[in-house]
Amino acid sequence: MTDIQYRSDVTVQLVKHSATDSDVATAARVSTIGGSHEEVVDLTRDQGLINYLMRDRHGSPFEHTSFTFYVEAPLFVAREHFRHRAGWSYNEESGRYKELEPTFYLPGPERNLVQVGKPGAYTFEPGAPILGLYTRSTMEDSYREAFEAYQTLLGAGVAREVARMVLPVGIFTSYYATCNARSLMHFLGLRTISKTAAFPSFPQREIEMVAERMEDHFAEQMPITYAAFNRNKRVAP
């Protein structure tokens, strides 16, 4: 019997970056004083400039940065992520060329399961404890049956690109995602929930988990830009 793995988390690793607050300030100052990339960084002046750029939505200086993330997440999360196209590049593992691993997503006990209200005006609530047990048990059975069917098809000589059709969207995939700070802020504005945001957002919890981990890396690498993003109600410039 196949050893099925279950996860209730996601992986987000910052594998490469070229992103600092001074990159933004340097790109902005070329408009007024010309190239100054060899000057000493002045973070005190940069802070005021970056806040001005964020507040008045002068966005192009934030594009002169780069983050490359390695992500492991369920397939349905990747499909949501890939809808962010402006300023993002992706490369994903391929079920056409490799045999997929039996790792599947199960919502954790803290994951709310019941939708209350209509699309566009709804909330999620936990539901009865037994509902969580039933949901996870049903998913485990479904995942196991689907992956056994996948392996049976492969064993019969069916091509990987065909055999994968029996697999559910809860299977894990992995991909590289590269973006600049401007596109990352737009992603965070849509895929996280914040009481201070100018515009409310209602992301699915699982893609919010990805966004939260990316936000941690963003805050670490570009603290002045991150503070300005929050100070200006999390609106991407």
C-alpha cells in the first residue's frame, strides 16, 4: 500500500533576492539627480522618499527589486496564485514528466469549514467538531483511492500526462515564483486579511497562508517599504 503523506501547512522559502529599501530610493532619485547608485545609502532620507512614493502611488521605483520564492502548496492554491500575472513569473513541477508524490492537503483543526452567507458577503465558521473529523476522514479515503488509481494506470502503461487526470486538487505541487516588491504588495493586499487595509479582502485561508509567509520575508528584507505599505493602508502603489 502506498505511504500517503498528509499536510496542513505550506512551504514558502525565499531562495534568492535582490531587494532593499535603498534600491527603491535610488531608482526614484534618478528622475531628479541622475544616476547615483554608487553613493552611500542614507536610510533617513530614504524613509521619507519611500513613504512619499507609496502615499502618492508612484509605483515604478518598487519594481527595481526581485524576490524568488520556492513554494510547496496544494494544487488549488497554486492555481489561485498563478492568477497574479502582472510582475510575476512561475515555473511548476510537471505531472507530464515526473511521477507525482503522494502528498495531500488536509485542513487543520483550526480551519473553519462552514460558509455562512452569500458570495460576496459571507463568513466562515468552525462547524461542529465532528464535522472536522468527518471532513478529514473523507478526504483521506478519497486521496488514497485516487492515488491508487493513478499508480494502477501508470503500472498499466498509461502515460503520466493521462494518468494524472484522476488526481484531486488537494495534491501538493511545487513551484518557483519570482516577483518584484510592487507586485508582491498587490498580492498581499488581495490575499491577506488586515483590519488596517483600505480595501477589505476575503482570501481563501490556504493562499493566505502562502501570502503570510511571503509577507514575513518582505518585512525582513525591506522594512522601510513594508512600514510605508502598512502606513498607507496596504494599497500597492
